[in-house]
Amino acid sequence: MRTRPLALLSVAALSALILAGCSASPSESEASPSASASADLCSAQVASGAASEAVTVTGDPGTESTASFTFPLTVEDLQSTQIAEGSGDPLQAGDIVQFALSAYNAETGEKLGAQGYNNDLLPQQISPDSALGQVVGCAKPGSRYAVTFPASEDQGTPAQVYVIDVFGTVPSAAWGDPQAPVDGMPTVETAKDGSPTVTLPDGDMPTEFKKATLKKGDGAVVEAGDSVLVQYHGVSWNSGDVFDQSWGKQPFTFTVGSGVVQGFSDAVTGETVGSQVIAVLPPSAAYGEGEINESDLTGQTLVFVVDILAAAKPAAQ
């Protein structure tokens, strides 16, 4: 049973471990397939115990609240106690869950920080093997949990106490209003699950970066520095082949302006959450030209279809 904490010992790093495994580059993602919706999240949830039951939480579920406990609190294993039960459909494996948390040092009682209450934490896809799945299980939206993590020598972290609020789920594909097609751009058809198929037009490959909004979402505008959760589908214009995609794996997380090729960041910048965007990246906006770049995609013009599922502002320092 995994007992890796959901967060590190600073507010700025609270989401670092939550999103571990979801941040490979668009051309190198090797994420495992999502768990099936029938997987039993209920049985994956760890039991309540003396440590988690010793935590008292004041404040309404869904708002940043205060946990109190007698410290040092002895935490021998991962435990989860439901503080409040929500309503609606229970979570299923594969759902993309919006949540928030507050973290405390179990040895000193110090509050380490909170994240997710101010649009500064991305949703996470849940499974029975994920830390989130193990502590909230098949929770209903609006549920709250007191969770205790034992100390980790590997991570160099003391025992920790969390208050976790489950808000609900976000769609796994863009939900915005369809927009008029743009002449000269590749065309896109989507399956029932939202996964796209790209048809390239006849004629010469573009030599400049281009993008078009296929579906216009109603969420926040994506800006440089935001963390973004997306589905993507990548096609080489040179070969017509799909070279990579998140569909069938898990949604992809990155920070706009870093960690990905420039054109991928440019594709989502200025767009709204819930949108689907198609972008054409010449080599200058992708992997460049010449032998200095080792990527198999060097010199190729790439087409990305990107569904923007969520965006989060940088956490306060």
C-alpha cells in the first residue's frame, strides 16, 4: 500500500507529489492507462484509525478550515476518517477529481499550507492505486476527510495530517461550443469519448505557427505560468502518423511557458478552460531543425489537438 504524502513541506510544493507521473513532455508521455470505471474505489480506501479520528476540524466543508489535534500525534500507518459526507454520484476510477487540502505537521501541529481553495490546484485522475484514491475512495462530492500519513525516510518528511475536501469531477474532454472551421487548417472529428481524429488538407505544409479554436469553453483564460491539465493528440504533418497522445493514457499536466515546446504552450495561451484547440507547429515552434536536436520529431511540422480541462494559478509562496 502506497503511503506517499500528497504534498511536500511548503505551500509552493503542495501539488508536486499530487501530480507526480502526469508531467512527461507531449512527445514522451508513457503514462499508464486509466483504471476502468468499474474498479472498486470503495474497497481501495484505507481504514479509519486512532490517529485520523483524533483530528478535529472546524469550518464548513469546501472552505479552508482548521484542524486541531494533540501533538506530537503518533501516526503508524495511512488512515482516513470521513468528517462530512457529500451527496451525488460516488467517484469512480478514472474520474478527474477537483479537490482541496490543508496540510499539518503531525509532530509539531504546524500548518504547512493549503491548496485548492483559490484555483491553485489542478484536478487529479483518481484510481485505486493513487494516493488520492486510497484516502477518499468512492467519495461523494462535498465530502471531507481527515487523513494521516506516517513519516517517510525516503522523502525526508515527518508524519503529516491532511484535511481533504472533495469538490466533484471535471469532464475528460472539451465541453465548449463548436466554432466555425478555419480554411486551410486540418479538420477534426471526435469519437463519443472525445478522442479526436485529424485529417490533413492537401497542399504545402504551413511554415508559420497557426491555431484555431474548435470548441469555445466557458472557463478561465489560460495565461503564462498557469498549470494546465489537457488531453492532446499529436500528428506529424510530414508522415500523417499519430506520434503521441494522452488519450488511452491519462490527461497531461504542464506549466505554460516551460517544460514543453513553445508551440504547445502557445496553443493554449489565451484560450479558455473547456476549449478544444488545434495548432500547427512548424519546426521553429516545435523541435527545430538540424542535428543539434536529438528528437525523432526534429524538422517535422506537428499538428496538436488540445482539450483544455483545467487551469490553476501558481500557488502562493
